[in-house]
Amino acid sequence: MPQRIDVPGMGIVEFPDGMGDEQIAAAIRKSMPQEQPQAEVPGIGESMLVAAGRGTDKIVQGVRQAYNWATNDQGTLDKMAGDEAEKDRLYKPLQEARPYATGLGEMAPNIAAGMMTGGTSLVGAAAANALPALLAYGSAEDRLKKAGTDAVLGASGAKGGQLLAKVLKPAGVGVEMAPNAAVSAAERLGYKPLPSQIANNPGMAAFENYLLRTPGSSGTMQKVATANQNALNRAGAKAMGEAADSLDEGVFAAAKGRIGAEFDRLGEVTKPKIGDDFINTLAKIESGNSAKGAFASKEVNGLIDKGLDLAAKGNLTGTAYKEIRTELSNEASKAFRAGDATLGQSYKSLRNALDKAAKDSLSEADQKAWDVARKQWDAFKTLSKSNVAEGGNVSAARAAAAIRSKNPNFRTGGMQGEMADIARVGEAFKGVPNPTSGQLAQQMMFSNPFTGLPLLAANKAAAAAYMSPLGQRYFSRGLLDVGPTGQAMLGRAGSVLGVSGGRGLLGVE
């Protein structure tokens, strides 16, 4: 009789009578279904290429589908439906095995659309990502639904890319920073520009103004402002040869007396020799006046005659030099006030030639002392006039205006020293245009203990973080300036990742 054996997975199986156990076991093994070898999953790169091809093919088939709809070719539409279903079936295992790689690869048409349409703004990113969905194979309802979803995801991703660029550089991508010359001048003075001043950022300036004028943070900001003002004041005093944190009347009086005494000393020891330089100056004045023909100045001709008489003497005593110089300065000022710039400039030129002769007659040490006294006197005149130093404080902006008007070398970088550095700071680092804006609303909020106390603590923490060395470095210069091109690339990358990642989160293909 045949042998009946219950084989797991096969049920009751009959075997001929007389078969041995080993033969039965071999027959069972041979009859059992063999496991098929599992197909090897492509690598990430290959999976992305396959997905890119699938995404592109959907666009091609979508265009064909639209054409067949328009021509009412139902037979072709039915065949396409079957073909697309089969393609999706074959593609699905790869999607499940490599969801991230295939998700990114399918974005190839979106990347191409972004490159063709620009796609860097939020509207552009939305349009670039909606276009492939509108063209891809599917029903009209599916196309519209996917296009709307991809438009929102693309715009959101692009915004994320823009925010990343902003995080990398809070001051703004590609903005013009403060000149290096001004930053270096500030370092020499001990002046610490605020992040908004280095980055030329109005938004940061408004935030700094808020911190300066509200409880909790005002103390921190005021310390910085006071330290910067003291740095300017010390530089102004040093330019005049003094040491002080405030330029009050006593400082100016001390500077004037000391510089005057030095000029008196130098005037006593100098013995100007009226030589070729002085004669050449007279020749230039005479040539310029003669070139005017009938409009030549008689007063200038008279000055030339006096200069020639002076040259004939050859040498001057220190006392004579001082008296003649004073006379030339007074006449120059009188001519300028009377509106005769030609005569005034002629007096100044002759006085400068006399000064050179006086300086050249001094010893090397006294010549250096002469230059120092002249520089300190120029600083004294600048700071004591035109409200450049008012209430004991130097105004860097007013100093810049005063120096620009009388020192052409300042613009070309030829002027050096404390006054030049003060002027560079005044030109580069501006204050807030409307510093009292929003004060009423802030007062109302701080007068209420329920809002005032939390704001007080928040302001204190914000000021400490913002004005810390790390905070100042980050907010003024950021971590990385990717530039407009980099910002556009981050926007496009964010757009693509937004659609790909959003689809995965929403569970849509």
C-alpha cells in the first residue's frame, strides 16, 4: 500500500510502498517550492538616476496624454493607462527600498523648471514646482491637486533656503559693509562700532535703538555709547597734545597756551633765509596775476613788490619773522572776508613760503617740534570751531565735515593721525535717523507690571547676548556670506527639498 505522509506546506502526500526514509526525504525536498533569489537593490546614485528617468517619463507621457485627450483618441489613452500602471508596479519596489533617493531623483523635472523659469523668489519657486505636476501623466483632478501641493511645498522650501542664508549672515546677503579704513581707524581709537554700523543695516539700528532706550537693556547699551564717546574725546585731546576724556574749556585753554608757547620758542630760535623757494613763490603769484591781463589785481602787484623787498634783505631775525607772518595772516583773512579770494590766497602762499624758510633754518629736532606744533594747532582750530566739540564731546560727523572742507588729502587717504581717524569714523558710522520712534508704546508696556517685568528680563538678556564679543561678530559679519548667487542656489535647493520632503511627510507621490 502507498505510504501517506503529512508534509508541512504540502498536505497529505502519497509515496510508493517500499521507499526508504532517505528516499522519501529527498523526494519531499525536490517537490517543495524553491525560494527565488531576491533581486539586488540598486545603489543610491543609480536609484536617483532611475527615479529621474521615471519623473521625466511622466512628463513626456503627460504631454502625450493631453494630446490624445484633445484628439479624442480613447484607444491610445486606454493603452497608455495600462502601460503607466505597469511602469508604476515595476517601479514601486525601488521606491519602497530607496524612498529618499527616488524622492530626490524624481525632482529632476522640477530642477529643470526652476533653472528655466528662474524660480528663486517664492512665486517663482511655486510656479517652477507646479509646472511639472501640471504636465505629468494623470487625471485633470490629480494634476491640479499635485500642482497645488507642490507649489505650496516649493514656496515653503524656497523660503527656508532664504532663511538659511539669513541665518548665515543676519545683516543681509551681499550688503556693502563699512569700509576697512573706517574699521581700522575705529580700532586705533578704541572705538567699538555697533553691529548695525559695521553692516549698514537699518533693522539692526532700530533694534539697538530699542535696547538703548528701554529698561533692562539701556544700561548695557549706554556703557558702549559712553565708552565710544570717551574714545573720540581722548583722540581729540591727543591730537591737540593733551590727555583728557572730555574737551572742556580747561583742555582747550591748556592746549592753546602750550602750543602758543612752543611757537614762541621756535620763533625765537629761527633765522629764516629768504632764498630761491621764496622767490619762486613770488614768481608763481606774479605769473598768475599777469595772466589775467586787464583784470590783474593791483593789490597783488603791491604784495609782490613787498615780497621782493623782503627777499632783498636775505636773512630775518626770529622777531621779524613773527611780525611779518602775523601781518600776512591778518591781510589774508581781511582779503577773504572782503571777497577777494585771489589776494587772500596770494597772502597765504607768501606766508607758507616764509614758514618753510623759517622751518628750514631750524635744527632737525626743532623741525620735528615745528611739525608737531603745526599739527596740534590744526587740530585745535578744527575742534574749537564749527561745534565740532560741543559740551565737552567730539562729534565725529562734524569733524568729518570740517576736515573734508580744508584737507583734500583726506579723501585720498593721505591724511593720517587722530583727527583723520575721527573723521573716518564720522563718515562711516551713522546714528539712528529717528531715535525716539515708538517711545510712547514702550512706556505703556513697561508701566504694566504683567508685561513690564518679563520685558525687563528679556531686554537684559538680549542686550547681554547681542553686545557680547560673539554676538557682535555674528550679527555684524555673520558666519558666511553666500552672496546673491549662493542665496539663489539655497532657494532652489530648499524648493526641491521642500517638495521632496513634503511629499514624504504628506504621504503623496
